Amino acid sequence: MLRTTIACLLVLPIASAAAQDLPSSAFDSLRFRHIGPEGNRVNSVAGIAGDPRIYYAGAASGGVWKTTDGGTYWEPIFDEQDVQSIGWITVAPSDPNVVWVGTGEPNIRSHISLGKGVYRSTDAGRHWEFLGLEATGRVSRIAVHPDDPDIAYVAALGHSYGPQRERGIFRTRDGGQTWEHVLFVDENTGASDLVMDPNNPRILFAGMWQVEIRTWGRESGGPGSGIYMSRDGGDTW
């Protein structure tokens, strides 16, 4: 049940709206190439719709990196923060200056780095504000409302080394100043994923995973695991 996120970025010099009708042979000369950043597992990549030059990359224990030239140069922009294990990055769809970062790698292994909750930047990564949820341990996903950058949902897997209440789905409506724990299954079950309907932000799907890490192995799965749905923005599931 490990979640692996692979972001493949392909920029084509095609302006036609009928690009999807091209024959497969049109892509034969294209090749993938490594563009960085060097030296760490990348858990999350986020870009800006309509701008193929700007991307953010979050590393398992190497912080957040940003490129403004399509990957030719990467700048570390999270080094001054207290934690460098990144679980997820989301750029607010309605404001590309607002960047949400959830810390703690959610791809479970016995020696993984824990996080310290959620951070947000309102100036495209130049400055960061710590917004709490420190005890969540590992953030697997952040979903941001398409029209309001202050409304966000955080999927927390938990530290996973034993029972805890800081697991599940958390919601903020004020840019992270306050949080509501809108989905809690039990103290052994965390949120492994979260998606928002792109056509209706009130519809949410959450993947819940009962998991506990022990020195001699993992206990994965159980009655707490499953998929939950909300039709009212997280009020009920």
C-alpha cells in the first residue's frame, strides 16, 4: 500500500488544440532526461497551470526545491525551517503565490523521517509560516479549494508507531490559523490519500489506511482501512 508519486513533465512545442490527434510516431524522437534536483527521493512535485517553467519539488529528507526555468537550475527554498522531510506540496489553483507544504514522508519504511505539520507560503516560497498539526507525523496529501486559497484539507497518516488521535482529515477555512478534525476513523488508522472533485470542491474522497510500524515489521490493513466520501465539503463522510 505504499504510495509512489511519479511526476513526468513533458513540454511540447505544439499550439494546436488538436494535439491529441497526433499519431504516436510524432513522439518517437522525444526522450526523457534527468533535470534534478540531485541527491534525494522526491515525494511530491507541483507546478503552475499555464507556466511550464515553474515547479516545486519536495524531497524525503531534503526540503523543498524550486525551479523557475523548467529545471535547468533548482534553488533550495526550505532550508531555514525546522524540518526537511516533505510529504506533499500543493500550489493553490486560484493563486500561484500560495504554496502549501505538508511534512513527513508518507511512504512507509522503518527508518523514515517524521515531519512537523503544515507550512504555507503566500509569496511563492520566499517566506514560510508554520501552521500547526505538528503531531500528525506524516502528511500524505493536501487539497486546496479551486477558488479560495485559504480553504485546504490535509490528509494525515500519523507517525504510525502506535495509536494516536492526530490521524485522518483536517480542514481549515482561514488559511491554517485554525483546524477542524473532520474525519477520524480510529487511533490506528490514518489518511493515505485525498482527492477533490475538480468540478465540485464539496465532493472529497479519502483513502484510509490502518497501519502500525514496529521494529520487527509492519501491521498493514484492518477494519479501519477503506474509502470515505464527503458531499458537503467535509462536514459529513
